Amino acid sequence: PLHLRYRSTFWSTYVEDEKLFYVQINFLADSRRREQTFAEFSEAVWAEIDRREVDRLVLDIRYNIGGDGSLVLPFVHEIIKRDGINRKGTLYAVVGRATFSAAVMLARALEEHTQVTFVGEPAGAYWASYGDGTSFELPESGMTAWVSTIYHQLSSYAGDRRVLGIELPAQFSSEDYLGGRDPALERIREASRRPLLA
């Protein structure tokens, strides 16, 4: 399935027979191999979306453990600019138990500023949580430890939900893995064949 095809920092593909544009962002940062910055990737994605007929845009951040939170708003602004993309039934975000830190910031920005439909499993962190990890070496063992250092409060505690609401639940199991299935994408395909209920 698409979500297991690559483990790069980010990548995208167009499924022509479905008019589905799939974007997987596994880390909000420049490419680990340094072949492309996130800004360059984003620019290429939006140029490709603008020149194609896209009925569904799927942003897959279920394996995104974080990165640079300053990249969130420029990316979300590109969605807001496109009325054909920024609407229910067209814009989907897949989240999961490995969605943390800056990826939670991206999910929160999508929830607040777009018409996204969330698919998958609950994110691995609350709206208010620690992030911005820094590392240090343990003197006796030589092992590297990572510690989150900055508290991010993406919601108020006064009546606001603490977690992301999933509209189309889709848990990924070992049977799905062995069978080459993606329940999240299956739910998105099903949803496109029937109207979404608010």
C-alpha cells in the first residue's frame, strides 16, 4: 500500500485513475539526504496539484514524529488558497499513534484553518504537550538520551478538546500489514462514494 511504499522524509504521488493526490510527510524538515528542502518539496507538490485534476488530496502524517513547527503555517496557507482542495470530501489527513510534536501542530492548524477530514487513529500526543527535543550523552553508558524541552499549548483548557477528533476511524493491524491493505485509504475511498455526515 502507498503508506508503506517509502520511508523518506516526504514524498508524493498522483493516482491518476482515482484523481487522488497522495502526500506523505514523515518529518517536517528538509530531506535527510539533503536533496530537497521542505519548501522546495511543498512548492513542487502545489505546482503538481495545480496542473492536475484532483478530486481528493490525502495528507498522510501518521508516521510523522515531528520536526520544525515553523514549516506548518506556510504549508497550511497553500491549502487555504485553493478552494477546490480546501473542502469536505476532498481534503483528508491521515493521523496515527506515531503522530507527534510538529505533526500535531500541523494537525491542529489543519483542524483550525481548513475543511479537513481526519482519518486513522488518535495522534500520539495531546494538543498541549512537550516538544523540541534535545539530546545529550549519558556519561557512564555513552548512550544518547533525547528530552523534550519546550511546552506547546495548542488549545485552552477551558472547554476545548485535548485531542484530535477522528471522523473516519481506521486502525492499522498486523493482518492489514500482511495483507497489503491500508484501512485509512479504504475509508477515504468509501467516503468518496457516500456523503459525509457532520
